[in-house]
Amino acid sequence: MSRFETDVVIIGGGATGTSILRDCALRGIKAILLEQDDLASGTTGRNHGLLHSGARYAVTDSHSAIECIKENRILKRIAKHCVEETDGLYLTLPEDDIHFQPTFIDACRKAGIEATRLTREEALRLEPNANPSLLGAVRVPDGTLDPFRLCSANMLDAKELGGKVFTHTKVTGLLREQDRVIGVKCFNTRQQQKFEIYAHQVINAAGIWGQGIAEYADLRIKMFPAKGSLLILDYRINNVVLNRCRPPSDADILVPGDTISLIGTTSKHIDYKDINDLHVTSDEVDILLEEGAKLAPIMANSRILRAYAGVRPLVALDDDGSGRDISRGIVLLDHQERDGLEGFVTITGGKLMTSRLMAEWTTDLVAKKLGNTTPCSTHTRLLPGAAAPSAPAKKSASLAKPVYESAVYRHGERAEAFLNSGKGSDTIICECEMVTAGEIHYAIQSLDVHNLVDLRRRTRLGMGPCQGELCAYRAANLFQKYSDANAAHLLVDFLEERWKGAKPILWGDALRESEYSYWIYEALMGGDELPPKKANTTESQENAYVDV
């Protein structure tokens, strides 16, 4: 069995886990991150991607609101390529209480959030597709945040500073010596290989899955999973984030995201045993459609691309089984102090917006235990891609303006690594998102991509209106060219994953389009007649760890 040694092991490859890995690397702490699937494949990648101003929490949770606006300003500075500063409008509709508006504005200003009252006419000039029946609106500094890009940038910065990332790797147990955790037992699902990592500190940053990790140490962290469902529209119907100016409820946020818009979210408590088997129900779809159209009536005539759901990690401390002590804030548990178990820390709760702050608190604690006095610098150091290209690539006939701008938009100065990088590199593979062959090659070589689903998270390939129908087979062919992967199996796995999101909204045109795609890939390309997958060789298993 392979064995590794490091200072810190981080369990969980979401926004918090990757932020901790980066923070450790910047302080000179050797760390390895473990993720059971791909980066941002859990809760981090299953939200509406809202760059909160904190306004949503201003009335009910001023502490969270203050945290959000502070992190909002930091992310706009250090992660420019992950952020779009759209601003946000909190609309008061005829069925809402207009008297809530002054309470909302006052709470925002007390939290340090700029909030400006707008008339109906001013709001509609800012966002023409907002409901024209609105009574008034409040403008706040909301925006959008790409969680996939954020995690990828965290990972890239950390790896360049010496951090290591093992994706598609499950933690199967903790290594202990009496009352101390000394490492983790692991299983790589791609290579079908067991291995162990010995470390001075183990950080449980697995989010909703953190309860199971804690149970390996015979500890009790009671999670109350809350499922949130969302819908993706086939094009961008709004350029400003639209919210309802009322206490938070279902389907009251419409977020523009790159080439599409998202409406969310619902909230429903589910059994912990169901966290890996989420389904969007027809009732949830109906609620999202009905309430979303109240924010922007144009949504009633928009095509729905797909539906998906994530699980919020709500935490009950001190063995409170009733749920009355559920925390929606940041929960940092030092298990040495709390449970008498050394070498083990849990960070959970919080939000995508506060992931960098959560990482700072966690790394401060771990650094102190390791005797490391280097201060946090994640709030000042730019993430890879956040700087403008030093010398813009020469725009040739094969590198049209939208392609160049899309590459820089996603990767910032790192786009220089693949723009005009050689013959065929500027060939467009995905027309919806303007992804080129060069960008795909870069993602496979530099961004820890192992299949087409991973590639989607790094480049947005297949996330536009065609949902991969026109670009998936091209990308699969390139994947086989740039790696030892089997293109046919990658393609089928990718299409099966896309099918899961389309299934809840299959009626009318969406159903006909799905049937058309099925006929293409089954009848014309033989997708149902694939040879069995071949097991990886020992050599490839070893190389997987050498290259990390």
C-alpha cells in the first residue's frame, strides 16, 4: 500500500477545502487535499452562484450580512475573473409589504451595505425585464460568483506553491494513535487503489458529508440537510440579480450567470441518508417557474435547460437532536478542545461567500498547532487569472474577438498559455461558450481534469443552450488525443450526467430535443454498444500520484 506524509490533510474539495489548501500553501505548510469526486462537485457547485452583498441577511442575521459584504469586496479584488459585478435589485411587488422596504434599507446600511432606493422607472431602466408591476426597488452591490472557477483558481495557486490535490479519492477511515488522529485511509476510485496519508493535522472540510467523516473518529456532529433546488434557463434573461424585497422564501432570486440565468431556490429538510441521491420534484419545478415569473415575466416563455439540487450543511451542536440549535453561520470545531481528540479539526456551516474567511479561521488554528506564525495573505494576494493579460494575444482571423474575450474572461492572464498556442488551438469546440481546442488542452494539462464532466466545470463546455449536444463528441475526441482516456466511455458518462439534470423538466420541446439527442448518440454513434472499460495498468496508477 502506498504511503504519503505531509503536515496537513484537508478532506473536501469545495470552496472551503480549496481555500484552506491555498492558505496553507501560502504559509509554507505542506498540505494534501482529498476530494471524493471532482473539485466543486458537491454543495459548492450546486447553488445559484450569487456574490452576496449581505443584503439578504441584513434584517434577520446582521453578523452574516457584515461577513458577506466584507468578503464581497475582497473577492471583487482578488478573484476578478470569477466575479461579475452586476449589482442587484430587491423588488417590492404588489403582493409584498411595501413597509418592509425601509426596514430592509436601514438594516443594510447598519451592516455597511450600500442600499439605494429606486423608483419603478429607475429600476426598469436598470433591468428592463424586471416585473413592470413592481412598486419600488432597492439597489445593492450583489453580483455573480463562478464557484467552479474559484475552486480551480485556489487549486492552481496552491499546487504552484507546493500543495497537492487527489481528486476522485474517498476517505475510508482515520488513522489513530490513542487520542490522536495521525492521518487518513484513502481509496482512489479511478485507479482502484488504496493508500494512506500520515499528517500532523487532519481538517474535515467535507461540508454535509462531514458528519460521516467525524463518525470515523467516533465523534458526533449532527447535520440537518436542507435541499435546495434550482432551474437553469436557456439564455440570459436578466443582467442584474433580481430578489424579492421580503423575508427570504422559495424562488425569490433570479441570477444571471455567463450565458444563462438561474432561478432558485427551494428549501426542504431531507434525511441524511438521502444526501447522495437528490431529486428535483415536479412540485419544486412548478414553484420555481411560478414564483420566478413574478420577478421577470419573460421567464414564463423561456425554455428550461435543466434542474439540479444541492444540500445546505446546517449544523446542530451539543447533541441537540431537536434541530432548535441549528446554526447557519460558520462552525469551527477544535476536537482537541471539544472532545479530547488531538490532530483533528472540523470546519462546516457558512456559505460560498464566506469560504475564504472560513479557510482563514481554520488555517489560523492549524498553523498555531504546528507552530507556524506566518499570517494569512489570501485577502490580498490575487488568484491566478485575476490579473489582466500582460500582452494581449494577437487577434488573427482564427481568433475572433468573442473567443479571445471568453478565454480571458474565464482564465484572465492564464489564457496566454493557450491563445494562439499552435496549429488548431483556436478551433472552436463549443460555440455556446466559445471554448477552443487550446483551452481544452490547457485544462487537461494544468487544471486536474480527468473526464468531460471535470472539463465542463473548468471551461463551461456543455453548459450553454445546447447542453453539450454539439460539442461533447468533439471534446471527447480531443480528450483521447491529449490523454489515454477512452473517448466513447467519456462521452457516454458525460451525456448520462446531462440526462440527470434534464429529466425533471422533460415535457414539450425539451422532451423532443432529448429524444433527438438520444437518437443521435445511440443510433448514429453506437453509444449503446460500447466495449467494457479496461482496467488501468499499475504504471498508470503510479503516475497518477507522481503527477499530483
